[in-house]
Amino acid sequence: MREILHVDEGRRLVYFVASGLVATDPYRRTVCRAGLDGTGFIRVTDDDLDHVATVAPGMDYFIDSAYTSTPRR
């Protein structure tokens, strides 16, 4: 886990950024969610891009910028 984005106490969920989930690049960031009890882990961003997420002030949504480190030809 690299960064906690939001803790939803009512739904008992935590949204966070993790690294190490992309086999080809352990530094790529992935947005994830899990229950506060440690169950129900899912990748919210389910691709191999590097994600930078910013949570909106009201915590209703987040803005995701995704990058690839693969050079274009």
C-alpha cells in the first residue's frame, strides 16, 4: 500500500493505491478497495497502467490519470 485515498466508515471500505500488482513493473500504481476487516480486496483499476488518483473534496468520486511507460513507435 502506498497511499490511502478514502475510508468509508459507513460501508466499512478503504480505497487505496498499491504497487506490486503489475508483474512487468512493480512500481506501477493501482487503485484498490478492500473491507476494513481485510476481506473483499478488488482492483478498481484493472489494467497494467500507472494510475495517479485524486479524490474529490466531497469524497463522492476520484479523478484518475493513467500512464504507460511503454514508448510509442
